[in-house]
Amino acid sequence: MQFPVPQFTEVEDRIIGPLTVKQFGILFGAGTFVFLTYSVAGKSLTVLIVMGLLVGLPALGLAFAQFNGRPVYNAFGKIFQFITSPKVMVFHKEIYTVNSQSKLKDIDVGVKQVIQAEIQNPQLRIKEVRELLEKQASEEKELVGKIR
């Protein structure tokens, strides 16, 4: 038995004329706000124009503009979350010491000791990398030989 597969699942439904529900909600909210401020201000034309520019134009941009092919209002929540969330960046560099293979972290050892460990014997690290590459190359040759 065959079932129809839904098509165009990423396209929002047009509910109210050519507008989606979110677009209509944005425009309705902005229009209501502009109308209420116009009514409270004594039906002043300057208040209507100023509020239309300050609230109406950004609402139009938010409702209809697209960024990277996606509506701006989809990214608006993430932008707000980014602005309000704390920004903490932590760097944990792991290195090998000269004498042992135990990993040390910048936080435990200190930046000065880490730099000294890397400067003291860079040939040891180069030798380790060369051995690893040779080991991987031999394993690849074995795999290629098994395939043929």
C-alpha cells in the first residue's frame, strides 16, 4: 500500500491572504501599537508619522525580510538569546611534556611552563608525528594490499 509523502514541508502555510500567521501577527501587533499611541496622543499626525517610522518600518522588515533565504523573524529569537546570554570563552590547550606522555593543561601548569615545554625539545614532537604518519602509511598499504 502506498502512502502520499508530504511535499514542501519547509514552506509555511499562507493563512491570511499572502501572509503567514507569524507575518500577520507581527504586522497586527505593530499596527495595533501605532494605532494606540496615535489615539492616546490625541490623534496627532506627527505622532502617527513618528511611530509609523519607529515601529512600522522595522515591523515590515521583520515580517518580510529574509537573511540567507530564511525569514528574519526565525533568527530574531536566536539573536536575542545571543545578546542576553553571558559570553565565556575557555581555551584548554593540551600538550605532551618532554619527559612523559601525560597530558597537561594550561590551567594546571600555567602558560609559561607550557611554552617552555614546547620550546625545550621540538624535535621530540616532530619525531612522534613522523612515527605516527609512518604507522598510518603502513596500515594503509596493508589495507590496499588486502583489497587487491
